[in-house]
Amino acid sequence: MPDQTPVVSPTLEDFELAQLNVAAVAQKTPLLRSSYLSEITGGLVTLKAENLQRTGAYKVRGAYNVMSKLSSSERKRGVVAASAGNHAQGVALAARELGIKAKIFMPIGASLPKVSATKGYGAEVVLTGETFADCLKAAKEYSAKRNAVFIPPFDHIDVVIGQGTVGLEIMQEQPEVDNIVVAIGGGGLAAGVAVVAKLMAKANGRKVKVYGVQSEHAAPYVTSLKKGKLTEVPTTPTIADGIAVSKPGRIPFELIKKNIDKVVTVTENEIAQAILVLLERSKQVVEPAGAVGVAAILAGKLKLKGNTVVILSGGNMDPLLLQRVVRHGLAAAERYTTISVMLPDRPGQLSLTAAVIAKANANVVEVLHTRHGLGLKISEVELNLSVETSGHEHTLEVIKALKEAGLKPRIMEARED
């Protein structure tokens, strides 16, 4: 039977005590000013860099806050958790610091760097199933069978309070903030941040708005808040796997529906562009789930007035995924375009095409030359050119230059990686 215990909202003192507690393992992360995003919103925008946190994400805060309160007998039993990566590392590090044995269930397709890091902190990793739900089931079964203490990723009040120390740091360092933008998966971080931000703002005689952001491929809070009750929704694969949850946590949901001002969703393209902007403009490596707040701003999903803090919740990016995402982000921003050009099959045509593109100040990074495409005449060849430009207008200039040179270019549809 589902737990019907009323959810009691944490107090400011709860968060302050948690801050002292998690200081044993979590570092205070910096607030970094973003001139680029500030120009877009018209107000000061700063980035709360939890991507620079130990383990590369905020998750260690909540995990340690729960595990440090375990009794000696509970610690002897060991802990178990389920995670696609960040919670796994948070539990593993907290367990190591507290001298507790940890077993973590992770999906078979989990990022290899995240798996290696979790093992590196001393936890035993079991790869099982394809989704977080599969791992969650396996972890709970192991907990029941072996009497190990299950450490939930978000649906526990001490997890919420621990994650909320991110918001407490923001309010302590920037009490004049008007808006906080935070990613939402199961809701632990968003719930903690929203509650403590509202409490601190009220104590200072001010108001603060808190906005949540989800991937459009996994947005249970949008539906649940609309219906006013916990609702499981179908999900589809997303690069933001760190927030790919099909149903909100009961405790976070109760706190979020009272304290979050709005929840919006972002697309895969918007997330990819945000990652690229953070790399280029802020020199920050941020994983997809951690970049959704910036994605929402870039896409105009939020109308922000005044000063804003965006939480970069994690930076555990698989290098291979980063390579794909950067390319995708460039394509989404029309800075990486594939152009098809039909040419007569005679010498000199490739060099002519390359010269026209170079004169237009674009850069050819890849060429596919074929005589065997469908619809090609015997006397024709097709060039597929991957070209770097500075954006949409520049791409149109390249197309115009090719046409003026007597060539027949067309922009090809971007491929999904």
C-alpha cells in the first residue's frame, strides 16, 4: 500500500544543520557570472557550478545527509542503491567516507566513466537491465533479501534536505536573487532548492521564483502538476538520462507543487545547444541533465525579470557522448551543415566547389564523393560536404556563392546520431 504519511515541509534550521553535516564531504561550489546569458535575459545571470562538485554532481549532498544518520547496526548491514550514474557516485563516495559497504545497481548501458568512477570510490557495481526502473527493482529486491539499507535517489526527506543545501548556498551568497532555474528528474534537488529559497527569501522580506526544467522526453512533473496528483508518464530515450524519470517522487512532488512557480520542457536540440554554449562561453563541461536550465533560457521558455541563478547540476559527461552532442549542437545552431552538390563528372569540379566555399569563409570538414546515388545521371557525381559556418546567415551566404558559381547545392536534413 502506498505511503500516505503527510509530508512535513523542512524548516530553515533543517537545511542549516544539513549544510554543516554535508560539509564533511561536499564542497561549496562557485557562482559564475554569465555575460552571454545576462545579455539574453536583460538581468544578471549566474551559474551555480555543481558540475564542479566532488563526484561531478550535487547527488553526494543528499546521499551523505541520509547515510550519516544511519545507526551503527544499519551501517553494518551495508547500503544499496540504484542509479544511472550520479546518485551511484554520490552513494559510493559517502559510503567510503563513512566506512559503509555499498552495492550499486546500474543499467547495462550506463556510461563507462560513471561505472568506473563508482567502482573507484569503492562500491560494488552490478550492471542489470536497460533502464533505471530495472535497476530500482533489482536494488529493492536485494535490500529485502539481504537486509541492506536502501538509499533512495530522491524520494526521502533527508535526501531533499541534503540536496537543498545547493539552494541555501545560493541564497547565502546572492540573497538578492529573483529567479532560480533548476533541473527536475525525480524532484529531490528541485524540491529542496525551492523550499529553502522561499524560506530564505521570506526571512529577508523578499520573494524569489523557482522554475523547474525537464526533458520533453521525460516530463512527469508537467503532467502530475496539471492533474494535481502523482502520474506516471511514458518516456522516450533522451540525452538527459540523469533526469529521465517516469514518475515523480511522492515527497518531492508534495513540496514542489507548493513551491515551484512553473515547470517547462526542452528538446534534445535545445539541450545540445546549451551544452555547446556552456563549453564555448563559460568554459564549463556540463552533462545534458545539468544543462537543461540554460537550454530553457536560450530557447525562450522562461520570461525572467531581475537576477537569475541557473543550477548546473552535473558535469559527468561521457567523452564519446560529448563528441556527439557537440556535433549535434553545432548542427542545431546551423553551424555544422551538410550540403549536397550535384556536379558533372569531370576533373576539377571538387576543387572548384572547395574554392567557392573557402572564399565564402566557411570550412569543409568532411567530403563524401559518390557516383552511385539514386537519381544520378551517368555523367553526374554527388558531393556531400560537411561544412562549418558561423550560423544560419553564413550558411545562406555559402549556398548563394555556390549557386552564383553555377553549381546546384541543397542543404541536407540533419541526421539523428
